[in-house]
Amino acid sequence: MKIKILLIGILASTLSLVYSTALNAQTASNTNTAKTYRPGFWQPVARLDNLERFVKVEILNNTTTPLQYSLSSGDALNTAIPVGGRVILTTNSLPSYVLIYDQQFQIHLKYNVSTQGNLATVTVQQADTTTGAGDTTLNLQESGAIYVY
């Protein structure tokens, strides 16, 4: 009887471990993050692959208000992005900072970043929260790491 209970316990814990491992693997594959990713501000949200060429940043405005953006290493200063608009910035000077903000400073923003090669696509949405500053800066590092502040 004790062996049967022990076997049931071992089987249950094994199934639990297999399920959680499969769930974590599925989540990691769906989020397009690095396998070594651990949540926290010190982790990049994405990485650029080919830094020998120009780096491109595509900004999509999915908010209900016009936005402005500036690039620290270039001539894009206080340039507007209309509602539903799209712009592409190009730079070969890293590190670079891209500031994206509401022209009226009335809404908080959330950046969703994805990459393909040397293109970073930033989809800007209105954040669900009204506390804090929201996302304001995209940091492109020489290593290819992209951080959001």
C-alpha cells in the first residue's frame, strides 16, 4: 500500500514537472525572447542581429493621439507621427536613444518591440496604467541589445 502511494506521488510530481517545463518552453517560443531571458529592467527586450549594416527602427503609432519622436544620433528631432502612422529611422551610430512621447503629455505609453535582422519594430500603444511615466525611451546598444525605459 505504501509503495502504491509512493508511486502515485512520484507520478504526480513527474507529470507536474513535465507540464510546467512544456508550458515554459511554449511561452518562451511564443514571446520571441532569448532563451536566457529573466524578467527585469536589466534585461534587453530584444536584440538586433546584424550591426555591420545600418540599424533601422520602425515606429507604429497605435494610440489615439499624435506622437513625437527624437533620435539622439541623427537629424530626427521632434518629428511627428500621426495616429495610425508609421515612420522608419535609420542610424549607424550606436549607442542611440529614441524618445517617443505624446505631444500633449496626457497619456502613458507602452512599447512592444520585435526585431528581425537589423530592423527593430516598435509598436506604441496607450498603457493600461495611469501611474508612473510609462515607456519613454528606446535604448539601442552597440551589442545589439535593446532596452526600454
